[in-house]
Amino acid sequence: MRFQRRGRLSSNIEDRRGRGRAAAVGGGGLGIVAVVAFLLVNLLSGGDVDLGGVLSQLEAPAPAGQGESIPTGGEATSDLDEFVSFVLDDVQAFWDEQFAASGQRYDEAVLVLYEGGTGTAGCGYGSATAGPFYCPADRKIYLDQSFFRQLADRFDAPGDFAQAYVLAHEVAHHVQNELGISDRVRAEQQADPDGANELSVALELQADCLAGVWGYAALDADLLEPGDLEEALGAATAVGDDTIQSGAGADVNPETWTPGSAEHRTRWFRTGFESGDPNRCDTFTS
């Protein structure tokens, strides 16, 4: 993927790296084995359904410096910093234009870069173990960049556009929050607990589709290079529930899925990527 280097982090990035790591995890009614298993099968689930509640039960102390006022922006210290900053700004500029075209205002999300673990305002304690996630309560995306190494090495999904897909997916959760979709889903889940998991899957697949819609715009802007689409599809496959469950040696059980299967995730990303139309992303009735 082609991107511009600016030497500084995006003004929407809050850099908490180097402000302390998580202490030993303890306590909690789930037990550490159950928690690790839960997080494994819900990797990259977006975090706005169950992640906060699970992490809050770990009772880990906040890292040093948490609670301080941390400014956004700052110096980019690596190529990955530059890339993440560019993608974040490009994705959000796209959604700003989409909202404006329909007479709405888009309030941009903040991306928190951290190492190991960090506190959130409303979603419990965020851990790198869970992968990137979005917290609707504080309207922030949380990312430990070591996840990108895991994506490449552990899940065999390398490439910069695979990383871009991850970011675009999390921004899509913010878009859902801005549009009130996340609130409506949570209300429906409370009204119909038996259908709660199906609604979670639909929410995740819609985020994949919306990430694909941005991918269409990136292609139109000549930002993509040969092989980029395949990288994104590889990442979507890698974080499919069936892929994760089978890779962990567990039975593939659709009733426990949250993000959806690899086939569903790639299909919905393609739907957005090939159409460029957010209106094609109705995963709740399709």
C-alpha cells in the first residue's frame, strides 16, 4: 500500500507506549485458563460486545501514567507509526466525507497505542492478548502494535494492507457507534438474549463490509498495490472464528462465533470492496 510519511503521529493518536506495562493478572471469577480461551476465540471481535466485561474481571492494576492527560499526536518513531497514522487519517477522512454527503457530522475516533495493557474509560482493562478493539464508551480504538507481528507470524497473514484492514475494521466499529447501530444492537440483545450472538456476528460482519468500502476508495485513489486485496482477505480469513477454533485445536462450533466464519468475513469484505457502497453492508437482514 502506498502511503505518505509525515514524521509525526496523527493528531488522533494517543501514545501510551512506555508508560508502564500490566502487572501480573490475578483474581476474577472466570479463572485465567477460561479467560485465555475466551480471548483466543474472540480475537479481533471489536470489543464493544463482551470484551470490556471480561477484561474488567481480571482486576489488573492500571499501568503507570494511566489517568494522566496524554496529548495526541507527537513524533513518529518507526515506519509502522507512519503507516498506522496515514491509514487512520485516510480511513477517517473517507468517513467524514461520507457523513457530510448525507448531512451528518462524523466525530473522529482516537487511536490509543499501548504496550501490554492499558485502562479504558468504560470497557475495563485492555490487554494486548485480546487483539485490537474499540471501546464505544470512550470512543477510542486500542492497539498494541505487536498484534501485527502475531498476524503475520502466528496467523500467516502478513502485509501492510492486512494491517490496514485491521485498522479500518476498528474504525468501522466507531462508524457504527456514530450511527447508533451499536446501541440498537445492544438493546436488541437485551430484549432477545437468545439472538444476542447472531446480532454480534452481524455487527462484526458489517464492520468488515465497511472496511471493504474504504478499501474501494483506497483503490480508486491509487493507494493500493498488486497483492493488497489478497493480504486483506488473508487477514479476514485468519481471524475467522472457524480458523481460530481449528487452529487452537478446538471443535468448530458456529454457536460460539462472534466475528463470524472466515468465509463470511471475506465475503462481506469483498462486498464492500467491490461495491464501494455502505448501503450494501446490511448484514442484519442479508
